[in-house]
Amino acid sequence: MNRGENMRRIRSKDTTPELHVRKLLFSLGFRYRIHRKDLPGKPDIVFPARKRVIFVNGCFWHPHQPCRISHVPRSNQAYWLPKLERNLARDRAALKALRELGWKTLVLQECQVKSNTLEGRLRRFLSDGK
């Protein structure tokens, strides 16, 4: 399999971390919409009545520090460095546009999804929104 075939197999929605967050939210009694194309950045999870959105980012595609998953591949850095930087710039632009429209945002990284503090973090984010 070449790189193009591998890249096509990577999902941009309904990823394992995203499904984990959605399942937790549902079990906590929160109802939501997913992947609203009419909002900047197509947020993964949307709470329209609360004007809240959640992005669940993969640590590789949306690098951050400190993270053991987030890294730049050693090979072909001329491709990967600009690619990952464009992803981060697009993330920043989407978050800014959402805030300007009056939406509150929460960005969860893949490495944070299995955290013991996730439930409390989600409850705090959603509690003052109605």
C-alpha cells in the first residue's frame, strides 16, 4: 500500500476518540448534533440550544505539547511540517470564527479522552449553557 492509499483510509469523523466522547455525553443525558457543516470548522459535537461546540482532535493531525502521541514523522518533513502547520492554522481560524459568532468551544485532544477528569470537564463546559 502506498501513502495515498493509507491516507484515504484515515477517517475525519466518527473516530474512536470522538465516539468515546459522544457515548459519555449521551450517558450523562446530553443530546447533541454532529458534524454541522454550516458552522466554521465543522465541529464534531454541537449543542445548538447551548451554543457550545466540541472538537475531538487526533494528536497526530493536530499536534500539541506535551503529548507522547503528537510527533512529526522523521521522513519527508518537507511535506509533513507545512501540512501539520496548515491544520493548526485552520483550527485557530475556525475557533476564532465560532467565538465571533457567539459560540463557546472546547477542544479535546485524543490523549485527553481517556482521562479520569473528562466527565467533570464536559459537565463544567455544558452546565452554564442553558
